[in-house]
Amino acid sequence: MKKLIRNTALALLLGSTFVSCKKIANTDANANALSQDERTMITTAGFNSNWAEKTADGNYLVEGDMLLSAAQLNELAGTSPDHELIVANEEHYRTTRIVSTPATGQRIITVRLGSGFPSYYSTGLDQALARYNNLNLKIRFQRVTSGGNIVITGANLGTTSTGGCILGQASGFPTASGNPSSGFTLSTSSCATSYLSTANKADEVIAHEIGHCIGFRHTDYMNRSSCGQNANEGSAGVGAVHIPGTPTTVTGSYNSWMMACTNNSPAFSSADGTALNYVY
């Protein structure tokens, strides 16, 4: 569920199993204001209601890159994950929901890129999947031209109310039954495409959003330091479980594919590899 653009520093907001940077274009200044009942619903689901807003289609944008429906928020409100919050600074975190894998061999997760994207997006997707597959995890990604466990679509995602350009928006974390999130949207807005202008940039955002789809939270979920903020994203109803072997102290410029805002690099850091290999 991740990344957005802030001023000249580009920040990428990614999402998870929910339908999930500059001011959102809207002539009604109160159009995305939350009622007290909506704030309560968001808080009960485990999110920070101060980092959430209502979208024009009636869903809720949380963490800047996760778009959730009221039904999804209410479902999360009924969960009680173990180890919801770990007392620490910024580390690598996973949710309590991860993709189920076989005792032996690998689980194949199919990925499809929708129509209407520049050709270099296709190259970026191939690069992202290859980087995951090169780690020889218990999950393996495979591109398909129809269907797909994870489907990537395009839409003008606009901006957040805090002025960040939304680059990607995940539809959620893995399901309770152990399947990956159904996919994510890449923005086709002018501010997004000005950043997503190369295969490497598309790779960076795609890999991040896939990370949400398979159960990873933002590395800096505790304070969103990569976005220059100080806001705890909350437990999100799916927990924030620290992954052993990953750093306990990082800065806003820390190199991780799951930082809330972009670091201009598609590469996995050594700690990213540790996190992925530990979970899968």
C-alpha cells in the first residue's frame, strides 16, 4: 500500500488488502472530510484516522496508498492479531496475514499487467518479478496475459489531501485464507507519470505494491520518516510483526523497498532480502 510524491522528493504510497503528492482536485473543500463515525470505524480497524481521508467514490484512503471500503474496514475491526505493535523505531514488518505456501516446492503467483500502459511498464514488471524470483523464495511470480492472482490496473489516482502525488495504490493485504491481495492500481496522473518515466521507476513502485499484496507493511510504519512525517500508521487490523534479523534503527533515507515514500532505487537491500527470506 505505498508511495507518494512530496515536493521534489517523490514518495510512493502502497496499499494492502484494501481498496486504496499534492492536494486532491476537488471544488468542495469538505468532500473528503471524515465524520466522527467514519473516524471511529477507521480507528477501530487499527488505522490512524488522522492519516485517512474519504475518496470521491466513497472508499477510504489510508496510509496514503491503501484504498479500503467500509466493508473491509469493518472486517478488520473484528480481528485481533497477535503482536499488533512492536515497541521499536523503524524495522521490517509483516502482517499477521501472509500467503500460504506448500511444505515443499514453491507456490506460483500469477501477475497480469492491464492495458493502456507505456511499454516500459511491462519491462519494469519483468524486472520486479525477476528480482523477487532471484531470491528463490517459497513463492514464485509468473506473468500471464489473462486472469491473474494479482492484477495491475491503471487509473488517475490524483493526490492526497496533504499534497502528495499518489503513484500506486494496493487493494489490500493477503486474505485470511492465505491468498495474495487481488492487485493494485498504478496512477496515470501527470504528476505520477512524470516520476514513473522509466522501467526502473515502474519496477520500484510495482515491487513495493507487490510487497503489500504478499503481506509486508511499510518499513517505517512507526513514523513514516521517509515522507518527512511523524505519524504512526497503526496496527491496521493485521498487525505489525517485526521480522527477526532486520535493523532496529533506520533513518528516513534508509534503503528499503517497503519504505512509505520512494527512495529512487528499485534494488532490494540486504535487509530486504533477509525479510523476504524469513517470511517466504
